[in-house]
Amino acid sequence: MSPVFLSAMYVGRFAPSPSGRLHFGSLVAALGSYLRARHENGRILLRIEDLDFYRCKKEYSNLIINELHTLGFEYDGVPYIQSEHTDVYLEKAIELIDKGEAYYCHCTRAMKKIEPCHCKNLNLQQTDNTNYALNYEVKDVCNNTFEDVLLGKVHTDYTNNELTLIRADKVISYNLGCIVDDILEGVTEIVRGADLIDITPSQISLYKSFDKEAPRYLHLPLIMQDSKRKLSKQNHSPAVLDLASPQRLLITGLKFLNQKTDDLNENMTVYKILAMAVDRFDVFAISKKPLLMMELSFFNDTI
């Protein structure tokens, strides 16, 4: 297959949530987004998505930034810390309220299991004495279908007519934060894990409500701990830099992405490994299917 030629300046990003240290799935996402951007002679940004102050910790933000540096990733500009820009997200939320596309909701999850939410028709108003969530009404702007750089045309059966923008506990949601930032930072393509495929059409709707075109999407295959569980912090995946040298981890990540590694070794610097990987990066070599953890050569000691 011929390479992808991008007409505008490529802008990508890696946006980890600091609820723990980097695990191997995080490394693969960082590696995929970095290689793609640098291979396209584009910019790659680092964003720390720490809006959920119940789950995210400052010490993990610092650890993640340092771990990425140890692994050799060199980002453009300084890390963008979402929690330092909450006023921007609140302004954008008000913009959607003014357009009639966001509404306050008093329903709990338990209530929604019993009957559909009708809060959009109630014209609820937030006051100092209320704790309403702010929801966005999703529009079917793409028939639940979108084009993925790697996977081609993707259709999802996931249906949800609302996205939470601000939770009842005042936490600004992932969906609002990431989309506002992708717009403001001029992100042209999002490289991320396939676990976010289902939410993509809803996010495309939110871009449209801000009168913006959605960026391109490239979803990387998931790493599964077993046949049912993906590798994640919630599943207590180990911190990746506690497992092996940075060089070994990069080579293993490249193997997962099905890139050429036979001339790479642990005696090289991380910068040399990344430079060689960027130069010959082949996006279409990446598998379209999930891979079990036990299949990775890192775990059977063959690299």
C-alpha cells in the first residue's frame, strides 16, 4: 500500500492521564503517536490530562513526563497541563449551553437505568445549591461511521444520545477537555488505542457543535492481559520502566507495532533507536487485531 501523504502540517499528540505511571499500553500509544508525527515531519505535543482530580495526582504527572524523557521522546513545546486551563473548558461549555446543545441534568446512573433522561426539556439552572451534571446532546452526524487511517471505514453499533461535559461533582470530563484542546492546539490526527473506537462518532458530533472538522483518527491495536482484559492501570498493569531497560522497552514496543527491529539492540541509545524507527515507520504494517501480552517477545525473552 502506498504511503499516506498529508497536505497540511501534521500535528499529533500524546495525552496520558496521570492516574498512575506508564504501563506498556501507554508506551505503545506514546510510541505510535511519536513515530507517526515525526515520520510525517510534523509536530508532536505532550498533554497531561489531569482534570479528574479524584484519580489524578501531581506526582504521577511529573513521573510520566520524566519517564517519557528517559525513553527518549522529545516533544515540541512544554507539556500542556489541563488542570491549569479549566477556565477555557468552562467557557466552551457555556458556549454549548448558549447554542442550546448542552443542558443540566439531575439524573443519576441508577435513575437512567429505570427510565430515559428527560432533563433536556426541563431547562434546569445550576445554582450554588444544586449539583447538576452538564450533558451534551449527541447528534448522529456520521451515521456512527468514520474513516480510520489504519482500519479503513469503521462502523460502531454503540449508541448514546448524550455525553457528560461536566460531572455533578464538578469534574470536567475527558470528552470536553480533549476535544477543546485538540481544537486549540490544531491537532490534525489522533493516534490512540482501539478501546476508544466506540466513542469516536460522539466526539465527532462534539467537534461539529464547535463548528470544527474532526481530525483524522488512527486507532492502535489493544494489548490484552488475557482474552477478556486489556492492559491498563485499572487492571493493575506494572509500571513499564520497572520491567526492563528503556532500549529493550522501545524495541518491544516496535515489535508490537510490527516494525523492523532486527538491526536494533540494547547497546544503542534510545535516541538512535527512535531515529531509525522514525525513518522507516510503516503505519500499514501495524496489526489491526488485539495482541495478547504473552505473545510479546519481551515476555518470552527473545529480543
